[in-house]
Amino acid sequence: MKIHHMSASAKARPLFDPPMVRRAVIDAFQKLDPRYQARNPVMFTVFVGSLLTTGLWVQSLVGSGQESPGFILGISVWLWFTVLFANFAEAMAEGRGKAQADSLRQTRRDVFAKKLDEPRYNANITQTAASALRKGDVVLVVAGDPIPADGEIIEGVASVDESAITGESAPVIRESGGDRSSVTGGTRVLSDWLIVRVTANPGETFLDRMIALVEGAKRQKTPNEIALGILLAAMTIVFLIACVTLLPYSIYSVRAAGQGSPVTMTVLVALLVCLIPTTIGGLLSAIGIAGMDRMIRANVIATSGRAVEAAGDVDVLLLDKTGTITLGNRQAVELIPAPGVKLEMLADAAQLASLADETPEGRSIVVLAKEKYGLRGRNVHDLGAAFIPFSAQTRISGVDLDGQQIRKGATEAIEAFVRNRGGSLPSELRQSVEQIAKRGGTPLVVAEGSRALGVIYLKDIVKGGIKERFIELRRIGIKTVMITGDNPQTAAAIAAEAGVDDFLAEATPEAKLRMIREYQAGGRLVAMTGDGTNDSPALAQADVAVAMNSGTQAAKEAGNMVDLDSNPTKLIEIVEIGKQLLITRGSLTTFSLANDVAKYFAIIPAAFASTYPVLDQLNVMRLATPSSAILSAVIFNALIIVALIPLALRGVRYRPAAAARLLRDNLVIYGIGGFVVPFVGIKLIDLVLVALGLA
């Protein structure tokens, strides 16, 4: 059973964890630095308004103010709360990343490394501090030693504990020369030994990059976030110009009419803050950070927010067959005897030939013979048999027992074995082999001496529920493409069973790269996973490239995401997280703009009631007094940010649906809801103020 230490603790942590809240409150006050506030034009405007109203309050205390000190103080306090609540939302989003970064820092400690003067096991060893290692150095890591730095295995095979990085308690196998040759500093070798070439200098390791990314130190705004920020800044400037021009116009109107009083500076600041999109302006950064945090809790490290956002726009998924669509291990599902051979005889021979076969395929043959054909498992040591292990050269395995030579293997290899002993393969058996291949399976022929006994049908088992996932993806407009090294006939059979839209058979690095470029030339955004060096060109070309943490260094450098669990199926979850980010941002933007429309009815009649008494007809909420209406609108404007923080951090629930339906639901729930909520909220606040005698 796998235990997710790090990721599970992140998922179990309450949204408003007390230590995290305390840290966020402190950060909220620290973020009042004008240099920090200037990064967000909307909230910077509120910040300046807070300073201005605070100055007006001081003036009203020591001199004559345009409004009562109590009213100005109330407006000023709630404007400061608006800024602090926006800071708090961002600090809460950052808090989860900082907590995860702290746990990662605990895994990093300086250790001593066994540095080799040349890349071989018997080379001279020098004890060196891990912090002194440089890219290109070669180290020996034996059982019990921590791996001192990121590197590539150049010799050896070992069991490695990666729980400090991935949260998985189960050890993994790392070896040289394959797609599982990359190791991460801070993990530990449990058995055997490895010779590792260091691939990163101090401060540039994968763990260092993870810490910087999860705590937001290197977070960059995404293109859509920047575009929305520009739009919000433009709206703020428009309303700022409008409010600035209202003061002289109000003074002119009072003088021309000879009655009434002009609008005050305090009321104009309150009007400006309520008109500009403060809700989404205060939550925008938190939404982006929370999106990356959800990716981190899925044990995926995104090198940038751009990658997370791009995942939400993906419309083509390239998926490896093995381990993603299928379980990765072929399973024996049927035994087909040759003419004149009893099924029990074939099952007995197939099981005997597989007893010493430790591969998943071999174990599945033993289980099939036991469960489906009633043969009990036999003790290998009690048989006194000579077992022939499988080799890539012979493509045969088997057993010599009591004068019998039982073999199983590829059709061509067994045919040669039988022919050398004076036999041949029956035509009926060849037909069975062809039928299995047409169905996407792998045939293994079993023979005893010169006689072919039958065929074992090995099948790639399609993962349960994967077909339904593909149906959901198709419903939201995402095309799925299976990539496999199988022949086109086998690939077509598996693709049909899994329900993918298309497939690429006999895939080569060049073929993958060409396919991605073709989709991109047609305006599609492509996502893919990979773990080998041969996947690097395609990963570098894909819009969303998820490299497996178990893969090669080249693959991780080419991707813009790293899956710490090395689970190829994670790509589907990544796309859903990206879409949830986009939906959350769009929903809260809709809610914010609808909010502003509703607030107009509350604050504009109250702001100009003294100048234009006729505007009282627009007081549809029947708010008690102009001062209570303005204060109620400002209070609601601050409190709605707090109310939406949980939604911004958790994200709007994602449900697979067509774009038109998502747009409709967004407008109904967050458009109409955003319009109605302020009417209710402002009226309730007004009633409370009146009841408390504050209006």
C-alpha cells in the first residue's frame, strides 16, 4: 500500500489552518508596502484612497472637515480592510506553497559524498561535502547513503527511497542506460550501489527549483492573467477620470442651482472604490497561485503558471499506450490448443514453462492455469527441473523436466525450435496466431520437443474507467491520440477498445515531433507525457509537456511540468486542473463585474443626493440615509473579498461539459448571482448600521 506522506498532508490541511492564517495575517500587513501594492493597479488605487481618507479624517479632527469625523473614519477603516483582505487572500494562497517549501527544506541537508576520480566502481574515493560538488563530478552511492546531488546513473542498479520528494513510501528501481536513470538529490539508496554523474551545480538542483516554485518566489503572471490585469487597470483609469471630473461638475451644479451641496472628497473616494473591479482585482493573484498549489498537491511541479494555464486550453492529448491506456503488463487471458492437443495438457505445459518466469506475463500464465484450468501451483525447487530463462536473443523460455523439453516464446522462435527437432507448426495454429494479432494481442506458442501444443493469448489490459474518461474529454472538445510502438493492426485494436480518437503506431521520435507540429499548425494546443531521452524533442515542442520524475534528465529539462509520481495517466488530471483555473478566474471575473453594476444603484443615488435630490428615485433598495448607503456599499465591497477567498483557493468545481454549456452556467450562476448578492448584502448591512445607531 502506498502512503502519500507529503501530498496527503497537504490535502488534509484545513483551508483556514490556524498557523497558516496567523502567517497570512502577518504577511497581509507586510504587503502594505507601497512598492508591493504598485504591482496591482486596482488595489493600489484603493491603497491611495485609504491614505487620502485617513488624511481627511485627521483634518476633520484638527480642523473643519467636509464630513463628520465618524463617517470619514468608517470609510477609511473599511478601505484599509479592503486592501488587507486582498493581501490576506494572496497570502493564504501563498501559505500552502510556503508550508510545502518548508517541508522540502527539511529534507535538504549537507552530507558527504564519495567522489570518484574516474567513473568506475574500483576508482579512488575522496570524501567531499555535497555542497562542493559541481556539474560533471562522479560519485559512488551505496546502500544507506543519501544521493548527494541531482544526477544521471552511469553504472549500477539500485532500490531508491524517494519519499522525501514524492511522498511515496514504496521504493523504486533506478538503473543506468534506460528511461529510469535520473536521480534526485535528497533521496536515499536502499540497496546495491550506483555511480552517478552530477548534472546540477549547488543552488540549481531540482529540489532548489521545487522550493522556489512552490513558495512562489519565481512565479510569473500568465498571458491571460496579464491581459485581464490590463483590462482591470484600464477600467480603473476610466472610473478614476470619471470621478475626478465629477467634483468640479458638482460644484458648478450647486452654484448654478443656488441650492444643495457639492459631493465631498470622501464620498468620491468611496464611489471610486465601489465602481472599480476590486473583487477580482483583490483575488486575481490568489486564483493564479492557488491553481499552481492544486497542481503541487497533485504531486506535479509546473515550471511556470503559463504551463498550468496552457493545460486548461489544451485540445489534443498525446498519450502513451503502455502504462497510460493499458496497465503496462500484458496478461494471459486464454489458452488455444493445437489440433489433437487437450486443453489440460497445454495448460500444464504452459504453467511448467512459466514457473521460473518472474515477469508479469509469466506470473499471469501460472495464475490463468491455476484459476481457469484447475492446476495447482507447484514448488519450483521440488520439481528438480532445469529452467531456461528468457533472453532477448532466443526469445524463448522454458523447462527441461523428466526428459521433456517444454518451451514457450515468440512464434518464429518456437517454429525454429520445433523445426530443428523435425516438427512443424500446424496451419490451424498459425491461424490462431494471426487472429490474436488482429485483436491487438500478443501470441506465445508453447511446444514440447518437436510438437507444438498451442498458443497463449497475452492481452494488453485497458485500464478500467479509461474509456469513460476519454468520452468526457471528447465531450469538452479534447481529442485523444494514443502513441505506441506496436504495429498498426495491434494499435488499431487497442485504440478501438480504449475509445481514443486516433493513434500513432510504430511511433518514432521523428513521428511524434511531426504529429505535434501538424496539430499546432492547425491552431491546436497539444499536451503529452514522456520519460525517455527519445521523448525530449516532442516534449520541447508540445505546449504542455509533462516529464516523469523517474525519467531521464533530458526529458525533465525538455518538459514544463514534472510529475513526481511518474504516472502517465496524470496528464488527464493536469488538464482538468488547468481548466478549473480558467473557469475559476472567469467565474469570479463575471461575479465581480456584475457586483459593480449592482453597487451603482446603492452608492450613486446616495453620493449625489445632496446635489441632485431627484436621484433619490434610484434608491431602489430604500437605504436609510445617504451616509449609511455609502458606508454599507464600502463595507460590502470589503467583505465580499473575504467571502470569496475559499472559492478562489479551492477553485470552482470542474465538470466536463461543452464550452457553450459552461458559458451559460457561468453567466447564470455568477452573472445573475453577482448582480443579486449586492442588493441583499448592502441592504442587510444598512439595517445593521441603523440598528446600531451608526447611520
